[in-house]
Amino acid sequence: MSAPTLTRYGERASLTQSGGEPVPEKLFRWMLIACTAVGVITLVVLLTYTVYKGWPKLNAQLVTNMPSQVSPNTAGAQSAIMGTLWLMVFTALWTIPTGIAAAIYLEEYANPERRINRIIEINIMNLAAVPSIIFGILGLAFISRTLGFGPTILTGSLTLALLVLPTVIIASREAIRAVPQSIRSGSLALGATKWQTVARQVLPSAVPGMATGSILALSRAIGEAAPLLMLGVGFVRFNPDGLMSSFTALPVQIFQWTTESQTQFKELAAAASVILLVLLLAMNSVAIYIRNKTQKRW
Amino acid sequence: MTQLIDKRAAAAGTSGFLRQQRPRHGERAIQVALLAAALVAVATTVAIVIALLIPTLEFFSVVSPVEFLTGTTWTPLFEPPSFGVVPLVVGTLVITVIASVVALPLGLGAAIYLSEYAPERVRRSLKPTLEVLAGIPTVVYGFFALTFITPVIQAIVPGDGLPSVFNALSAGLVMGVMIIPTVASLSEDAMAAVPNTLRQGAFALGSNKRQVSTRVVVPAALSGIAAAFILGISRAIGETMIVTIAAGLQPNLTLNPLKFMETMTAFIASTGQGDVPTGSIEYKTVFAVGMLLFIITFVMNMASIRLVRKYREVYE
Amino acid sequence: MSIDHTHDRPLKTIPVGDMTETPDQPAHTPSINVGGVTRTDPADAPSGDLSVEPVIETRDLSVFYHDYEAVRGVDLTFGKNQITALIGPSGCGKSTVLRCFDRMNDLIPGARVKGTITYHGQDLYAPDVDVIEVRRRVGMVFQKPNPFPKSIYDNVAYGPRVNGWKVDSMDDLVEEALTRAALWEEVKDKLKDSAFALSGGQQQRLCIARCIAVEPDVILMDEPAASLDPISTAKIEDLMQELVRNYTIIIVTHNMQQAARVSDRTAFFTAEVDDQGERHGRLVEMDLTKTIFTNPADRRTEDYVSGRFG
């Protein structure tokens, strides 16, 4: 027996649809898929193109040789690679302990109703969105020129550390917040001090989240070119040999090669981009691995 | 049997045994150290403001703010120099508009798809893919814009001499794609915060998914989506490498996206790179333009933060 | 080295405040039977006389959260080695009062205490009081078991470790605590396993063992069996009867029958609504459990225990 028909306001005569999903709905859904697809397709095209363009230069020479401004035949990116690695290590050194310490303060010690703490929070949220070139100006004005250090590993890593500090803080705060309050209560009720509770209960549980967040923050840092350009980082043909050493980095080198007109330099830029992307891929994979590994509870 | 602990553990005497056995200096010191770390963020903001403000004030003692803000010629290195920042601002604006036209609808569309339509499997592989898009260094995007997109545009768009090798369209399009993940992710957070009961109520009335998404979820998540848009636009304004590489390093007061133009950020980057003597007026232009950039993005960021707070309050 | 824990050997009291040991208690057949479930008749519980030494006393205690007075005018005494139950409907301040005794209310922003609370005659809220030491001596077991994400062994050893105790044998201390919490037999072969591998009832007994390990004087229990099944609940109640020989126990419970079964003395709370329409918790009366349940002084108490409301 067929279902009663809707006579007045019903759009359909029966409860069953004929012809499947109606056209406007289908159109809408495909529109949405298209929106998502644009990003994905562009990503694929970009990656493919970069590898394709850089293919001629993706060889051992890229890693063993120094860059050159005159002879692209023999140019490599060694100083840039080493510079990026040095930067990564020192940026991590400055920003990760500071970020974690700030996150611990904000989550465990700060009374959210006090003005100073709200100011700190707003500052962090704002800094997270300040354009990276402004950090370059900061580095230029204070570290490089006022203190007179010039474009060294020290100034570069300090500038990048400040740039990604808000990211580390935000990620660490989330990790700390995920630790259940009952754990803290249980610890304090046994006569542990606040710091003992933080160090022995909260931090061990929060470490995986903090590690993931820190790695992601670092991967953003090593992809930045604008702040380094402002610091005066430029063409360098040697590997860094200390904190006060000049340096170059992959993003800067890519930029310089991109702006050269010869085809070979463009190929070098693409090849160096591939190296940078591979490095980022490795870092992100580690972060994801850590995140998945610690999903299962103790 | 139970003398397992030494005498120090049990209190000595009933009077005053609750008083502190040992002063806990360590706790205090740790708290101070942690506060110092948190204050680094405040110190950074203060440092940025100082670093920008002082040279800017010095700049404005030589150049009138009116000329700066309304002048349409930007030739700080000419003799006589002209310091009208409008061409840079217009350059930023044109490229930002192009990027927004790309990023805002596509980002919102992707967010709606991920939040309301996509099956779990698809979602789990799409979200990380979009995150990868966000993780690509902007210098690589710039390279892509200059060496791939620009020739494509030049092939597609007919014209004499246009589009030039440096053009705003190429930079704007690529920048738009770069910003899609930002818009998508923040919008999706906002939509995820909409309680399921609202959706179910609409479904129970016979709505289809399109209607629920567009008439219930999006309006409910509106402040979060607005925050996402504002943040996306702010990122576009502040982005440096794509425009430096692909849009041009000569200021050009035009609205034609097929022409070259220089943005505020590109100007700062190219001037700061060069060996500009400290203390000269050219040096100070970097800070004046930087100050303008900072203020614009600061205002937008504050608005975005407010909106995020608003939607979080409503639902949490 | 194994410690003989045949269960007809009475438990000794622990020294509190001085180092003398009290002589063995006369043989009171232990009611804990690990694996089985036995109970003691409440009528056989130690005398709930007010003449027993008071461990904690409150006078005109009020607790505020910012300007809101959550509970007011509370006068209570808690006797040594007795179980005292705080009963009453939801929202009348029982847990709030309980949290005053180990100063856990300090952790809630805006919480303030008025009136006096004394512990062995000492003002618990005096300015020079070491809160950490208070929390060691006044232990707390929470409504939902909250073992740490560590091994069973490390859970029990945590308290002594953070208090900086130098222990001859931590293994012995852990075993002692787990035995007193009636958990040793069930976990002695898996001390290194995660605490989360235990059932809900076992986890709660682990939390009790953890609490015992720091040699408290008073144990506060905030609805300890509320999230447990009836058999685990019975085990906890039996355990409480054993523990009270060595500790003073204060329990908040929604379960009237539990209070009647287990406690020596009972305090009944209720909520009053004032002229502004705000609820404030109040102590109605406190007496021997027998009296509260059979012959209470206040009409409201009688209504509550006979099930007429709440």
C-alpha cells in the first residue's frame, strides 16, 4: 500500500524519491568538493612541478658543493643546508624551553582573573599572527644593529625563536590542558607541592603533545625567508662554524636563485626547494608519528 | 613491624607540628622563572613597538604624515624624494583582494565539506593534506608563482605586453591557495562547535543537508567564520615572499592585476636587504611602512581574536 | 623476605604526634576477607561517644566562593578512630566542608573560609601553617578513582617519594599500604602493571592504599563508592571498618543506608533558601548515627532519613 501523499505544502508526492539526490543538492555537494579539490590539485601540481623542474640538479653535487653566483654548473647548496640545520638546532634551543615554561606558568600558576595574565595571553595570540617580516625588523633593529651582532647564527636563531614562540606556547598549553584535573587533585591531596605535581604528573603526560607542537613550530621556522633577509643574510659559501658565524639558509638561497634569470639557477632553486620540502616532510612525519604513538593510553 | 620510616617523617610533638618544617624557597623561585618565560611574549611585543616607533617618529619629523598617508608617489631614493605610501598600500590591497577572492569562498567551501559532508575516511586524509598546503614555505610558493603560474597566465590572457613577468594576479592567486588552509581550518573549528542538536532539529523538520549547512550551521558559526576570514586577509596583507618574487619591486599605482606592483611587505624586504646606511631617511622608511603594516594587521588580529572569543563563549 | 599477613593478626596503630605505640587492640575479628565479603554489625562498632578525643573541630564555619556563601554556621566535631558521615541532599555543602579539612578548597579561586577549624587543637588556617604537611596528614579519596598513569607500585610509592621520605625498604612500605587497603593479594604479582589495568573497585582501593602510604591521621572520603558497583561498594565499606582502627575517617555520602551501615556518628546537612532566593548549606544536627536514624532531634532530619524528601 503506497504512502499517503502530501497535498498542500509537500514538495514530493510520495515518501520515496525518484531519481536519487535532487539536482540542487548534488550541485552544491560537487561545488564543495571542487572547493576542496582546488587546494589538493594545486598542491599536487606544485610538488610535481618543483620536482620536475629541479630534477636536472637533484644529484650529489647539490649536497657536496657550495653555491655560486657565476657558475651554475658546479653550484650546490651545502652551505644553505648546513645553515638551515644549524638554525634549526639553535632556534629549538631558545624557543622550546621558554615556550614550555611559559605554557606551564599560564596553565598551572597564573590566576586568569589577574590583569597581567590576561595581557600575557592577548600578547601571545597577537604575536602568533604578526607578519614574519615584522620579526625581521625586530631582529634587525635590536639584535643586529643595536647590539651590533650582524647576521649571525645567533641573531638568526633568536629572531626565528621569537617568531615561533607563540606557536610553541599555544601547542604546549593544549597538551597541558589535556591532562585531567583529577590527576592534579590526587597528587596535591597526598602532600605534593605544586611543582612536584607539575614535574611528576603533568609534564610526563603532556610531553608527546608538546613534542609534536614544537616540531611543527620548528618546521615553520626553517621555512621562513623574510626575517632572515631583513637581518642581511645573503650569499655565503661556507658552512657555519659557530654561533657568531655568518650563514645562509635554504629559503634565502632559493630566493636568490629564483631571482636569477638563467634557467640553471631556476633549476637549482627548484632542487633546493625539494631538499627543503623533504626536510619538512621528515619533521612532520616525526611529529605525526609521535602523536599517533601516544594515542593509546598507558 | 611498622618502623619503616625514620623519625623525621613523623612530626615531633603536637604543638606547632603544622608549621613549615623547611621553607619552600624552591617553589617560589620556580614560579618566578616560569613567569619570566611568559613575560618574554610581552617583552617581544614591547620590543616590536619600540623598534618600529622610534624610527617612525624620527621619520615623521622630516616627512609629514599627511604626505606619507595620502601621497601617490613613492620614490624615496630619487632626488627630490617622494614619500607617498598610497601605491604600496594599493599594491597590497589589489593582491589581497585577489587572494581573498580565492581563499575565502574556497576555504569556506572546503570547511563546509569537511565538517558537514565528508565521510570519516575522506576527512581523515583530506585534513592532513590541507595542512600540508599550509606547511609549504612561502618562498617555494613564490618560485611556483613566478616560474609556473605566470607563464600560464601569459599564455591564457591575451594582451600587448601584458601581463608582465611580474604581475599581481599570479601572486594573488598563489597566495590565495596558500591561505585556504587557514580559512578552512578556523571555519571548520567554528562549525564543529555548533551543537549537533541544532542540526538534528533541522533534519527532523525535513531539511536536507544543503539547507542545514547553509541555513543552520553557517549562521550559527558566523562569528568564527568571520574570524577565519579576517585572519586569512591579515595573513595575505602580511605575506612577503610570494609578492617579492612574483609581483614586482617597483611601486605602481594601478588597479590592473595584470601589471606589476609593489606591496608594503615587498618594499620592506627589498630595502631592508640592501645595504641601506643606518639612520638615513631610506632606512627609516622601512620602519614607517613597517609600522603601518603592523597597525593594520594588529587591528585585524584583535578583531579576529574578539570574534573567536565570542563564538567560544556561546557554546562552551 | 615475606611478611606474614594471616588475617587473624590485628593491625597496630601508627604513631601520630609522638613516637609511642599503643598496645595491640583486643582481638576484634577482622572483617576484611579478601575475595569474600563480610560485614560487621554497626551495633558492634566502637562506642560513638562524644567523649572520645576530637581530632578535628569546627566552630561557626562558613565557606564562601567570592561573595556567595555556600555553607554557613557549621559546628562539628570528629572523634578519633571513628567514622563520621556527612549526609544530606545535593548542593548543601557537604563536599565543600569536607574539602576544608585538607585545604583543597584553597585551589578554587575565590574560595574563602570564615570561622575556625582546628586539627588536634591547632588552627588549620593559621597563616604559618604548611599546607603541604596538612595534606599529608589529612588524606583524601575522591568520588571517581583517580590513579596516576603509572604502575601500581609507583602509585603507592608516589606519596612517600614526593614528601622526601628516606625509606629502608620501599617495597615493604608499598606492601604494607596495599595490605591495609585490602588489595595486596590481588595485585602482588603485577605491581609493575599499569594502574589502569585494575577494575574500578580495585582502582579505588589503590587510591586508598596510596593515601595510606603517607601515614595520614585522618582520611576524607568524598562519596568513595559512588561510581562503583554494589560488590565493590561493599568491599570499600568493609575496608572502612578495618581502617578506622588506625585512622579517623570522615565520609560524605548520598547513600543514607551506607551512612547507617558504616558510620559511628552522622551529621545531617540541608540547604536553605534566603530572602534573595539564594541557596546556602546549613548543618542541621550531628549525633550518634543510631540517634540520627531512629530518634533525630530535628524534624528536617527525620523527613530526610525516612525518605520523605531529598
